Amino acid sequence: MAVDVNNKSEEIEEIDKVSGEVIEEKEAEEKEAVTKSQSVMKEIWDWVKTIVVAIVCAVFITQFVIVNARVPSASMETTIMTGDRLIANRLSYKFSDPKRYDIVVFKFPDDESVLYIKRIIGLPGEKVTIRDNQVYINDSTTPLDTSFLHEPMVTEDATYYVPDDSYFMMGDNRNNSADSRFWNNKYVKRDKIEGKAVFRYFPFNSMGLLTNK
């Protein structure tokens, strides 16, 4: 029986060609799978980096730039209402001193684990006198401005001597404010002031910058 060598050779070549194509397709599929896997991993890694950077930035900002505070009491009404959420700027006093009437967030002198928000009334070295429900500085005959109060203050007469590098604080709702008049440690040291309250972001209908008066 005669064997067609040429046909056999052609069949072998065809088989080799088909096998080669199958191998190439398989290799291409494997490469595509690897590429997809690498793409997914790259996307996941990009997300991880973004989240880590965001967390680091948030920690940095809250530690060194701003204080995010919620007001739990009515002591500053109606300037700041109970439940308002505020941002205080930690950098406000890096290059300048706190001023009278600034609204500030600070560590409560009687318990520094608690943050308070009040208005600065007495400055370092000043004599603060409360007489006839008015506040006077250094024996002045002109009382301090009270235009930001929603009702007249009714309180006992008293005199306070503010130490150097310290501040005398009062709430705007003076008839319902636990402030320097009533604390055991009556004065707030400068380095205990966390920042100047500058912006209210909640509730949204009251969102905006806070003014000193």
C-alpha cells in the first residue's frame, strides 16, 4: 500500500500550525488575565494611597490647623446656638495675640479634657470690674460694649485681676453662662486657647463666618 508522504507532511504542518495558534491564543489569554489582574491591583492600590493620604491630611488639619467643635449648651446664645457646629482656626494666634471680643475655643481650666467656647473679655494684666451689671476695664468709667448680648446681664458686683498671659472669659448669654465668674480656676492661659472660632457650618441655614461682635 502506497503512502502519500507529501500529504502526511502537509497534515503534520497543519497540525503544528493549529497547535501553534492554540498555544498563542492561550498565551494571549493568560497575558490578558495577568494584565487585568495587574490593572485591578493598581486600581486598588491607587484607592488605598488616596484614602491614606486623605486620612493623613485630615489628621494633620485637625491637629494643627482647625478645631471641629459642637456647641452643647446655651451659654453663647444667641450668637451661637445650642447644637451649632463650628470650625476654629488654630493658626489665628500663631503670629498675633488674642483680642478682646474674640470668640475662642479653649481647654476648660477646671478640667482640661473638656473644650469650652466663650468670648474674651479681659486681657492679660487687666483689672476687670463688674459693677451695676456692666463690665469695666482698668477703672474706666465707660463700660464695655454689650451690643452682642440678647438680654441685659444681671449678676453680682465683683473685681478680677487677670494674670499675665491669661484671659478672662464670658458667655454672651451671661445670665446662663458658666464662665470665668464662676470657675475655680478663673483664667484661661494663652497656650490653652485652641483656636479662634471663625465659621459655622451647621445648621446649613445659619452657615457662615462668625464675627467678633
